[in-house]
Amino acid sequence: MIIEGSAWMCSNTIGLSELKKDKKLFLRSNSYNNSELNDFHDQIFKQLFHFVLAEYTKAFGDPPCSFVWFVTGSAGRKEQGILSDQDHGIIYEVKDSSYKEYFLKFGEFLSDALDEIGYPYCEGNVMSSNFVWCKSLEEWKQQLQQWMEKENWESIRFLQIFYDSRKIFGEHEYVQELRNYIHAYCRLHPNLLKRFMNNVMRIKKGVGIFGQFFVERTGSHRGSIHLKHTMYLPYVNSIRLLAIKESIQRTSTIDRIQALRDMEIYDEWLKPYESSFNRILEYRIDLFREAKTYEDVHYLSINQLTKEQRQEIKTLMRNGIKLYHQVHRIIEKGC
């Protein structure tokens, strides 16, 4: 629900200019790992939020009730790359039409400010400026209930997106309460977990049985492999399924693996996958430091890889497929 034109009406944008400059300087430093990079993204989000809130309240008054601004997607999982788009929403406490107007407008300010400092608008419109992602706590429960009951692909996709939500500012209990709402429904309706699984069951293979890479055949990334789909998402989606099954609140894939490994049934067999996923996160940073656009960080030209890197990436891809099949069997057996 991005309005035509810009909702950013602040006359003084020095604060945003400084944040944009800080972001560029940090990314140029090339001296960070995944944890440091995502801590920096969080720091930028928090500074931007407080700046926008201060400017917004000058024009529209203080927030009318308690709320939380959360991020989701790779930001929610603390797995953002060097370039990242927006994925965020708002949960506010009290259902009221005037409150909805207040927070939706605030969401427009946040979305426009994020775009201004280099986080492009989400193509799927998962933003606080969209009424689907900006609701009262009661309305959110109704929305989740509808998504869980509907037998369509989009509803499950939205549930998965929400499941990765993490507070940046406000009442973190609201996010946890809604995630528990999903857990409770899954316990009563175990078939929902199979629907989650069916939503992500189509894995785009990046390597064949003879060790050949499956590269893009057409388009601007011809000759490249799609690392997001072939190497990264099989791990993310598989571990999320287990997290939902075991009612885990944590959002990052590594944190979810660690929480699962605290359970005896998962400890040993998940250990190598934890190492593999950490290596994938390293690759996502090391191989894309020169990326120019958000789309670039998803594709990798195999010509820029050493022989050793090619072999390791093939192994990581195969391990992701193996993990998915193991999780598939667990879900089928458990449901």
C-alpha cells in the first residue's frame, strides 16, 4: 500500500543522510562477518526508527497505544546480506480505526525512510505501510487464523514470513504471543505442518548427480548459479519446519539449530548442518562484497570460483538437499 509520491515529509533529512553515509562507510570497510553485519543493520534500523518517530510525533502526536515494530525475512533471521530490501510490520495493542490510520501512516514514513537510506521497498509489499502487515493484536490473531485455515500457497507463505519476525522496537511479547498462537494451532491441527512442508518442497537443485552446476540459461545472470534458491533456502526452510514442529521462539537459523540440538533427538545429526550453514553465511558475504544491486547478491558466476570453492559449494548444496529430505521424513512420520 505504498502511496503515490513520498510520504516522507520531514523538512530536515540530515539524520537520514548521516545514516546513509554511515551505512556506505561500514559496507566499504570489508572487515565484518555475518554477526557484525547484522548487528550493524539492527543499529541502523533502531537509529532510523527513533529519528522517524521523533519527526512523526511532531506532526501527528505520540503513539496512541503500545506497539511493536518488527522485521522479518532475512532481517528477522539476522541473515541479511550486504544489500537487503525491506521486510517489516507493526502490531499495536488496541483495535481502533483512528489507531489504524495513525500506524499505517507511520509505516509509510518508515518505509520511505528505509528506501531513502538504501533499503529498497519490498517487491512483495511486506512493509508496515501495507495494512496486511500493520494491525492490532486482535486483528493479527484473526489474520493468522485465516492464513492457517486457508488451503492456498500464499497463506502458508505469509505464515512463514511472519514466523521469522523479530522485534526492533516496542513490546516483544506481541510477536512471541502471535508465534505461540501458531504453535497452539499446529498442536491441534498437525496437518498444518505438512502444508508448511508442501509449500517449500520444490528445491531448485544447483548441482547434478555427475557434479555439474545447473546454471541460469537466460537473462542477465546467464551462466550463474542462484545461490539463494540452491544453497541457502534449503537449510532455512528445513530448519524453520523443525522450529515450528518443536514450538521454538528463536528466529535465526543458527539459533534454531542450537535450540534443536539441545534436544537429544536432533543433537548429533544436526551438528554438521550447523557447520555447513555457518559456511554458507560466510560465502554470502565474502563472494558478494562488490555486488551493485539487491538482485546481484542472489547470483554467483561460477567463473569467479576457485576449484576448491566449486567443490565446497557443491558439497554445501548436496548437504542442503539431504537435510531437507531428512526433515521431510520427520514431518511425515510425526504427522
